[in-house]
Amino acid sequence: MENLKASEAQRVILGAVATLGVESVKMERSLGRVLAEDIKANRNLPPYDVSAMDGFAVRSVDIANTPATLELIEEIQAGSLPTKTVQAGQCSRIMTGAPVPQGADAVIRVEDSKVISTNSIQIAVAVKPGNFIRPHGEHMHTGDVVLKAGTEITPGVIGVLATVKAAQFSVYRRPCVAILSTGNELEGMDEPIDPNKIPDSNTYAVMAQVQALGIEPVLLGIARDDPAELEEYLQRGLDYDMLLVSGGTSMGEYDYVRPCMEKLGVKMIFWRVQTRPGHPLTFGMTDKTVIFGLPGYPVSSMVSFEEFVLPALRHMTGNQRLHRRTITARLAHPVKTQPGRTEFIRVLLTHTDAGYVANTTGTQSSGVLLSMARADGLMVVPADCKGLAEGDQVTVQLLDGSAFQENVCYRE
Ligand code: AMP
Ligand code: MG
């Protein structure tokens, strides 16, 4: 397949990649992973009706007419059980989280009471039964599925796992990812500066994009534009779950990536997508490895990663939310666009009383990586857009953060 629309390319990719197997992890090491099993509650919480406030446990009928003076019969701390039943005209001092004693049906806050003497309390407010009581089982009941398989493990989820004492559980395996750069003109990080060369930034920008998803990739280095050398490097990459190759995917005389992959038995599924930047993207597979041929231009390779590799990696790791979270912003200035391809324009966002305002990061040349370094997000311009005016409402995918969403925002 050739020259797919962005959404078609994404559908093809997500249809072709599958979640990897599962493995067992300790709760303390599970942040960012995805649950591969349902987690159930192992007790009722709270185990009994508890006070939501520091105050007094009362019978609501006794304080219908205020102020009401009640006899104080005991003090109940969190972690202790009540020993007395609250009878007509009585109350117990109670702390947050302590069990509500027999007889009482409401709690009055300390702020709404006055100590008259050591065993006499005046209550200033009338309340309904249940006031400031957290009923037993409010949080969870034994056997409830509290977390479903497919849940991404956030700090809040860790708290729930600890609550049900899930010390170890199964999560989806993370893919092993290899990164390869190609091009005779490239200079490695540890090589001296050569005025005729271009520093290899793709290896590291893509490395960081993979790391941002919690995966530590393997860097294969730089392969020269020589079919034999390229084949050797590509062969090494086919040992991994995913191989990301940048450069050498366009139509130039020395763009050998596609023919070399075919020679190695990679089934090429598509090449080229209707996006700007990122047109020369290729996608292929073997039985074991998912292969992306990313465009060489540094911005293009990063944008292609965001749009196509990121959802694939999140799908492989069992996530339900595959796409960058989008927000709506107003454009601060007009933006020229070229109809025909879905465009991804790097923008800075500011928040105003009227919502988000987007400014482009300046030149959108695919070779100027600073536009990516400055960007808060990618403004997604539909393929049929003939230009944007100041104040137009636009959709922006947020580049940073760990918030993702289920649906993709392309309109074609
Ligand atoms: P290519 O797709 O190989 O034709 O490369 C397109 C442009 O991207 C060329 O100007 C390359 O020099 C540049 N480029 C390719 N790979 C890298 C890389 N790893 N780091 C920085 N620039 C690159
Ligand atoms: Mg090249």
C-alpha cells in the first residue's frame, strides 16, 4: 500500500500490532505499566460505619431543637472500638476514622459544639441521620472488581492496589525496541566534529521518545548508505519486538532501507503517508518484529513517532488510551497551510481566561529541530484546510505529560 491517509495508516498499524505477553511485577515497581488481570477487593472498606470528622457521635432526634446539651459518655479514637451504646440524651467524642457507636446515627463536628463541663457538651446544629458518617463498604465491597485489566498504573491506581494488598500481579510485557540511524553524512555523538557532517540527532530524540513511554531502547548506531552494511544492521534490529530506522526511506538514489528490508524478508505493509511533515514513512513486519522506517529529517522523524509509533507501542503494552491528549485552542495569528495532507504544526500554548491560545514555534522547516524542542503541542490541521485565520479554533495534541486519550483527532 502506498500513500495512505493518516487515519488509514494508523488503522493499518493498530490492526497489525498485538499486545505482547504478560509478566509478573511487584506493586512498588509497577508505575506506568498496564494491568493484565482484574484486581478484586479482599475486604469491605470501611469495615464499619466510621466518622468522617473529629466531633461527637449523637442521636439526631436528640438535637432536633438546638442548642441541645448532651451527656458525654466516652471517647473513641481511630483504631479503637466503642464500648458504650449512645442512649437518649447522650453522645460520645469521636475521631475521624473511628467506628460510630451503637445508638448514634450522626456525627457533629467539633466546630459546631461547645464543651460545657467534662461530661456535658452543647450542640449548636440540628442534622439529618447519616451526617458526617462514611457508611461501611463506601469505598469497596469484598469481591468487587476495583481495577480492570487494561488499566494503566498511575499513582492513584498504586494507592488502590496497596488498599487491596495486591503485592504482585500480572502486567503486559514492554516491547524491546531497537533504534538505528542511517546516512553517510551522519556523525556519531562520540566522533570529533567534522565540518562536512551532520550530527546524528535522530538516535537520541527517538530514544527519548521511547524512554518517555517507560521503555529503555537499544541504540544500534549509524549504518552507512551501503546495502551490505545496512543489511547487517537491519538484521540485528530484527531480534527486537520493534525496530525504528530513520533516514533512507525516501526516493533518493541511496535510500536503501526499503529494498534491504525486503531482502531480509520483512513484509512491507505501506510506504508513504499523507502527512506533513512525515511523508516518507514506511511500515513493515516480520513474524517477530514491527518495523518503522522513519523519515530522516529530525522533525519529521519525531512527528512520525508521535503519530504512528507511539500509538503502536501503547497498543503493544496493553494501553486502552493510545493517542496524545488533545485540547482546543484559538490561533494567535494566521497560519498558511497546504491542502492535501494532514499537517502537524508545532505550537506554543498559553492559557488565558478565554482558554488556550496557540502560537506557532516559528519556522516549520523539517530540519529545524528547535521547533520541536520549544513546542508544547502539535496543531493538527485537517487535509482539506485551505488556511487558518487569527482566532480560529484549532485542535492541539499535547506533547508532554502522561495524559492520553482513546480517540484520534484527524479529520480527513
Ligand atoms: P534521508 O531521509 O536519509 O534522505 O534524510 C533526510 C534529511 O534528514 C537529510 O538532510 C539528512 O541529513 C537528515 N538526517 C537523516 N538522518 C538523520 C539523523 N539521524 N540525525 C539528523 N539528521 C538526519
Ligand atoms: Mg539518508
